[in-house]
Amino acid sequence: MTSPDAVAAATARLATALESRVPCPPVRDLIGTDDLPAAYAVQQGLVRRRLDGGATVVGRKIGATSKAVQDQLGVDQPDFGYLLSDMDVSGQSPISMRPLLQPRVEGEVAFRLGADLDLAEPTLDEVRAAVEVALPALEIVDSRIEAWDITFTDTVADNASSGLFVVGTDGRSLDELSPVDVTMSLTVNGEERSSGTGAACLGDPLEALRWLAVQCHRFGDPLRAGQVVLSGALGPFVPFSSGDEVVASISGFAPLAVSFEEQG
């Protein structure tokens, strides 16, 4: 079992990297590669620091839901992290890269909840009933760990390798759109760099949401009405640079386009 001192040291290491924007060594030397409670304890510590700094929780993200992304990260299971108010860059254009260290981008289906999901084992119908609207989304994933040299506990500790996120305004009810059937194409400066389908996200983005609801209930911090959930990548994440335009075209939604500006 990882000691509280090791959890605190891992939290401090990642917090310093976040604040300085200088990547740090992995934290698995402190928390190991198998102690998931310790990894989530580090994540909680990082989130508390950001809440103390004025951020608020606006939702959750599910990571490593597609086989393509699991292969990219070298992991074999999904994880989750928190979406905070200072991560939401929806509607901003261009988006500043200043907070980012080693960003990548991926296209996803997001859900905004219209009701709490505070159930130990919700059914898929109960999950559907809690969704107010589905939305197109881009997640700008990032790693505070140098060269993305991560194991599963490293990425969990680092708030599931989160960075920023963009959620579109072109929402659809689940009567209008079936998330499992969507297709996604992601372009950078007009060139397709990633593609995938709803079925690539744990078989169905709604199944990913159900998995998340179970985990959040188990951790004593269930999903609440009004929160946004990024359900996971529909295809591989890709690098981008300052000055690039990224467009996610997800069937059933209007295309979601963003651009990025120089760090400064």
C-alpha cells in the first residue's frame, strides 16, 4: 500500500509541473503501477488544489475508451478525471496554448446531464434518461509527465491526462441521435488525421457513461445534473501546433472547428 507521504510527493510533483509548465518524471516511482486507489488519491489532491485556486467542477472525462487510444498510451482499461471550469475553452477562438505542455487532440461525443446519476449499478435506460443532450466535443489531452512516458497509474494521477476541452452548441436529444452510430473525422489544416465511430468508445458512448456513473458512485462523488461528460475518443488522438485549425466532423452534428495561437 502506498504511503500518504508518497501520495503527497506525487501530488506535489505533478502540481509543480502544471504550474511551471515544465514536464516532470513519471510518478510511478512513488505510487507504483498497480495501486489505483493511490493514483486516484493523487488525482483528488491535484483537483483540490485547483478548487482552492478558484476553479469549480463542471463535469468529468472518460479516458482510454477506444482501443486506438489504449494502444497509444500503453494501457488496457479506461479511467476518468475531472473537468474544471478553467479547462473549458468552448467558444474561444483562437485558443491559447499557454497552459499546455505536450497537447494532443481528439474528437468525442459529450453529454450534458439533465438529472443526477447517483446509482450503484444504473441500467442503460436509466443512463439514457439522465442525459439532457448529446453534443460534439474536442478534448485537448495533455500530460505533465515528460515525453508521455506513462503507465496507467501515471495517467490516472495526472487527472487522466486532461488539458482543455471544447463543447459545441449544436446539441441533439437521444431521440434524434444514437451515439453508437456516429462517425467521426478529425482534420488538422484540412488533412484528415483521425477517424472512428461511436462503437469504438467502449462499444457505445452511453455504455462509457454508464461505466463512469458506476465509478463515480463508488468513489462517493456521483454525477450531477448540469454536469458535462466527455465520453471518450472515437479515434486516435493527434498532435497539433500553434496556428493550426482543427475540425471535428461527427455525424448528426454541425462540424466543430477551433484554432490555436502561440504560447506566451
